[in-house]
Amino acid sequence: MGDVRELRSAASARRQDARAHTVELVLTPERAAPRAARHWIMRTIAEAGVHGVSNQVIELLAGEVVANAVLHGPPDGEIRVEVRIDGEAVRVSVTDESPDRPRVLHPAPTAASGRGMALVAALSTAWGIERREPGGKTVWFTVDPEAER
């Protein structure tokens, strides 16, 4: 399902006073990928001391962005999920190989889908899209509990 890559030493990741900690998970675009990403992210940020509502918001938004990558990306591509924790702020980046940019939609209340990016826009501290060469994109969002205080 996924391959976890530590982009910083594990010892520094466990220290609460570590300046920044970045890890990456590589997934195949299959139906179980959003759930796998959510669970991995929840464990990763909880181990870094991010709990409560922030943990739940990050889990929800990550699941939405990964689900978009699975749904709209190439079926034979790969999805990279990166989590960067800097203090209490958490940035999640999801990279896929589709050049199509996600859009914030406002579907009818009875619509079965289409709310993912609206949730990202409403619940994150910041978010954006970066193009990747030769193709693809990274969708990222930041949740910073300090910004809400």
C-alpha cells in the first residue's frame, strides 16, 4: 500500500522541541489510499504532540485531498503524501501526476460529492497548488492551531 520515507532523523521527530520534522508516504492510487493516508497522518502528528481538534481537521482534509488524487490522477501513477510539522503547525502536501487543478466547488446540498476542496479552503490556515514538471501537481494545506488563538 505505502512506503514511508523519513526525511529527518527519527530521534528528532520524537523530541517535542525539534524545530521541524518531515516525513513522506508513497501510495498507489487505489480505493484504500485515503484511509491509509489518514491513519498514517494521525499517528505521525499525534506522535509529534498534535492532538484534539487540529488532529481531526488534518485527518479530514488529508483524506479529501488524497481521495481527489486517487479519483482524478492516473490509475498507474503514484501519490506522495508529505507531512511537515513545525511546532504546532502542520503542513500536508499531496503530489500526484495529474495536471488537472482541483477547484473549490459549491455543490447542491443533495450532491453526493464535490465538497472536498471547499472543506480545505474553509478549515485550513492556508492552502495552495503547485505545478510539477514534467506533469502533475502538489496540493498542500497548513493547519496552525496557534493562528486560531
